Amino acid sequence: MADPLVEQLRERYPRVAVTHEWLAVPGGSEKVIEAILRLVPHAEIFCSVYDPAPFDEFITDRPVHPSFIQKIPKATTQYPKLLPLMDTAFRRFDLSGFDLVISSNHACAKNVRTPAGVPHVCYCHTPMRYAWDPDFLLQEDLGPAARAIVKPLTAYLRRVDARGAKQPTLIAANSSFVAQRVRDWWHRDAEVVHPPVEVERFVTRERRVGPDAPYLVFGRLVPYKRPDAAVEACRKLGRRLVVAGDGRFMEHVRAAAGDDPNIDIRGRVSDTEADELMATCRALLFPGVEDFGIVPVEAQAAGMPVLALGEGGARDSVQDGVTGVLYDDPSADGLAAAIERFESLALDDAALRAHARDFGPEVFHARFGALLLQGFDAVSMKRDVAKTTGDR
């Protein structure tokens, strides 16, 4: 059965260009691209580099246009190191003849030059964090040479990001946290449209939580996610913890765990193992600051409460005292206090699952689709204002 919103968008925008930073490794932002393409299935994609191997026909069976960066040896695996070239790459794309531009942006995808009178709607995962947030790079293990160029490089990237931020007609932010960054760093308003989460595959799963069930840390082990704080909090309280995931912070996590028998570091787990952990662990510990955070929504859909630092996207997705606990002190002691508070609560499984449904794909489909139609109206209004001003 035809989707009226999709048909309306196709009629209004016969040719659509979708710009995305890179298509190389499937991840959260690529899930957003798939959801966008369900709204505009006739769209073409423009990106810095493209490796079709890990993607299915939904991506590969349409025109995908990589930039000149694609010709650089090993570009499809070393693209983060080519960031200084990204602005030029996107500005060189010729988008003449398109009726709508949609950018999926966390760096330079929004910097494309849009034809006059054509709406450009930006879905902002975040403004360029490594340009605006000095703490972000300080968490990384940079060598002396890299540290020497950080200051001039970030100054350049801020200029690039601020200039590119003037291009979109309308901006959607993936959380209230990112919308505030857009206001602070870009001096633009943004409408919050949460990313789509496949909640339905979790909501019917049974929870089997015993009295000595462990807590869970799940995802990539990188510094800003602060998995070590979860380890230290559980060691302090004598609670069991499963750490499921891998990443460059693994050795730091192992060092924090020491020889504590309550800390079970699993490394990367299969989908089947992940499902079992969602069913049997007591709660998800989320001590980092994420732009949005897909895993906390998936956990709540599975009936698992979330204990999250009360910053970032978790403030949108976790209801304090209803679907989990939000806490303010980012230290391990702060998380330990949150665990003790959580253990005094009686949370309703049905409330967690119902709340998670507010982040389902159909919600994104309706809200972002409406914003795309609004982009047409915004351009029309701008033309009318210009015409009126010119007549005076």
C-alpha cells in the first residue's frame, strides 16, 4: 500500500540529493540514512568516500556519488585522517537540477552548495565536536606531533563548520542536547527529531532477572563513554557487572577491573549473547555523554532500566524515577549513589517499553517527513519576503 507522505514528497521533490559524511562502516548515522531514504526512495547519495561491500541493496541499488577523496589510496579505511579535505569535497559537488537537498551531518555534509531556491534540510547528529569541544580531543591518545597542530586545526575547522551551518534552510537535531549545541555554536534554531530506533524487536522479549543479576555496560569501549566509571562504581559497591564491547579503551577497563571476580569483561558479543544480556542483566549503566544514544532506548524497549549521567541525549530518552535514574555527579561515586537509589525503586516494566515506542521508526518517519515538506514552505516564504522587500 502506497505511503501518502512518500508520494507527497515524491510529487513535490522529483529529484532529491542526500549528502552523508561517508559510507564505509554501517553504524547509527547510517540507520538514519536508511530511514531518510524510506521517505525519499528516489534519492541519490553524495558522500566523501563509499565502500559498497558492507551495505545491502537498499543503498547499493541507487546512484551513490563519492567525492574526489575516493581516488586517494586507502581512503575508504583511512577517511578520518582526511578530514581537512572534507569541506572542499562537499563544496565541489554539483547539485544543480535537484529539487531538495537533505544532509546527514556531523562534520561537512551540510557544507554542500545548494542551488538557489532549493530547500536544504539538515539532520544534525552534532556540530563538529572536535572543532568546538576541546575536552573531546583531550580524551584521545594523541602523539606530540598531533597535539602540536590541534589548536590551528580546530580553529580552521570551527570556521569551516560555522560557514557551512549557514547553508541549510532548516535544521533537525537528534536530541535537545544537540539542539542546544546548534544554538550555542551555529547560532541557529533546530527542531528536535529523535533518530529511529528499532524498538519492536525488543518489546516482546521476556525479562529474567534474578536477585543477584549483574549490571551491564554495552557498546564501544572509548574514553568519552567512561566505562571505567561503571567498573569503579560496581567494585566500590560489590555489585556484579558485565562489560560487553570492545575498543581502544579496553586495556584501561581491564586495569580498572583488576582481579575483581564480580567484573566480567566479555569483549565483543554476538547478537544472541547481547539479547541474553538484555534479558538477564539488572540495568544498563550509561556513564558517558552521548549526542543521543541508541542503546538506552533499546534497553528500555526490552524492559531494562537505564542509569545514565544526566547530560546529553539521555535526558531525552530516560525518565528519572520512571524508566531509570538520571544522576549529576560524573564520578564513579556519583554512579554508585545512583545504583543505590535505583535499588530502592520499583519500576514498571510496561512503562519502560511504552516509553521506548516514542522513539520508533514510524515516529521519525512522520516528524522528519513533515520537516521536509516544511522546507519547501520555508523557501517559498523567503522568496515572498525578498519579493516584498524588493518592491518597497
